[in-house]
Amino acid sequence: MSGNFESYRREYTAGGLTAEDLCESPIAQFERWLEQSVNAGLSDPTAMALSTIDGAGQPWQRIVLLKGLSDDGFVFYTNFGSDKAKAMDANDKVSLLFPWNELDRQVIVGGTAKRMSLAESATYFLSRPRESQIAAWASRQSRPIAKRALLEAEVRKLRGRFAEGEVPVPDFWGGYRIQPERIEFWQGGEHRLHDRFRYERGGDGGWQVTQLQP
């Protein structure tokens, strides 16, 4: 394959989006689109790209999984020693992107990241598969490792350590809630005439909706 992709394109024909289609609340609108993504059989409908800014001012992105949603925001979990956690603790301004390409849709969320309570994190951790719980203990996320075999050895050791009873919640692991300030819904359109609507939180806590040119 050559490095020239100028001729690669396709038309977006999955459907349009009008102001009349929108819910009053962006969270309700997101839940509607998420449900449609699940029903359409997308392999990872809850996958979202999380963008943070590190200490050097460098933006960085990675895929994480949405694990909770309410009017308060979007929830995911991670190791507090990870690069993303360190970045969010230093600069809580973040962005999320849900790339539902099969439906010619994407949702962009801009907001602030806040650590969740220990009780909230523990409730989710104890609901995870046991092997996932052990993996959370084994991995010092984002730190260098000489070879994978060392990580696998740590997992075996922890299986023995936690052979009986519940796996405790690590003190270095927990949840973040992204509290949205603006949410944009994008629906692909023919001839690049896409439909874009942005919800922005007003001073009274309500939401203002603006249609944007593609």
C-alpha cells in the first residue's frame, strides 16, 4: 500500500440528524445513540478515546471503556499510577471521543476529570471477574517491564496469595468521572454535508444547543 490516501473516500449515507431529533438532555441523547450502537452489533460500543495533556504539554490519547453514565458524567477505571491518571491529576481538562464509524457517527465530550469515591470504586471492583481483579494488582500500569514473563509470574504469585476469599481493592486503583461541559453529536452526511450539534452547559446548569456547519 502506498502512502498516498488522497483518493480514498466514501459517502456517509447512514442517515441525517435534525434539531427535532435531539433530546433536551445530551446525556439522554447519548444514551439513545449508545443503545442504537449496541443494537446494531458494534463490537465495542462503549470504547472511547480519552485525551489528556501530560506535564510537557503533549496531548495523548488511548482507548478506555465506559463503565458508567449518569447526569453527573462518564465513568471509567484505571490504575492511579498510570500515565493517564497522572495527567488527569495534574490537569483535569480532558476529552472523550466515541467513534461509532459503522453508523457514521461520533460523539465528542469535553469536561473535567474527578476521582470517584473509594466506595464507588470498590463496588465496581468487586463486580469484576476474578482474573481482572488479579490483573489490576499485578500490573503497575505504564511502568517499564523487561519482558512479559515477569508480569505473568506476578499474576501466578497473586493467584496463590488470593487463593481464598475476595480479592481486596487495590489502594492504587479506582474510578474517574468525566463531568461534561460540552458534548457534540456528529452524523455523517452525503457529499460531506455532515450534521453537527453541540450542547454546552450554561451558567444556570442547563444546556444550550447549537447547530454547527460541517
